Amino acid sequence: MPLPFLIPIILGGLAAAGITTAIILAILNWSRIVDWFKGRKSLKQQDKDNIAFTIKQEMANGNFEVVQGIFNEETEELLDGEKYEAEELDAELAKHHRNGPLVVYN
């Protein structure tokens, strides 16, 4: 089970990491998420405490905010991340988040 207590820590690290602007999309596709992680594979593998994650939140306007990144659990530091706002999530991304807002990937 993902560690929900990490959500406020990770989200708090966004501003500290300079990630304040969201990429706005009509539909956020799972392939975009996967491609971003593939480009940061070496960062994820540098330290056993580095985790890959996505956090999904529904916004008041009905859109979704999704944050993805690489987070070090030991130092509680967000190493890299991206923030999206989308009107809709594709079926695959929605499936990954069916059990909650935080998903940690191996």
C-alpha cells in the first residue's frame, strides 16, 4: 500500500523544487507519464530510497491535477517532478489511481 503520509511532504516540495506551473492538457495519457519516467530512469536508480510516484487530485473545477516525480524517502527531497492539469485522464492512468491519490512505482 502506498504511503499516504508522503502526499503533503511531496506536494510541499513542489514549490521548493521550483515546480509551480502546470502543463495544461485536455487528456493526460499514461504514455506521457511513462515517457517522463523513462527519461529519468537513472535518477530513480541512483539511490534505493528514490521512489517514482504520481499523485492525482480532483480540482474544484472538475479537472484533475496530477503530479509525477522522483522523491527520496530518506531525505524527503523531491528530486524532479512535473505537474499537469487535465480535463480528463485516459483509462490506463485512471486505472492506476483507482485505489487512491498516490501511486508508487517500482
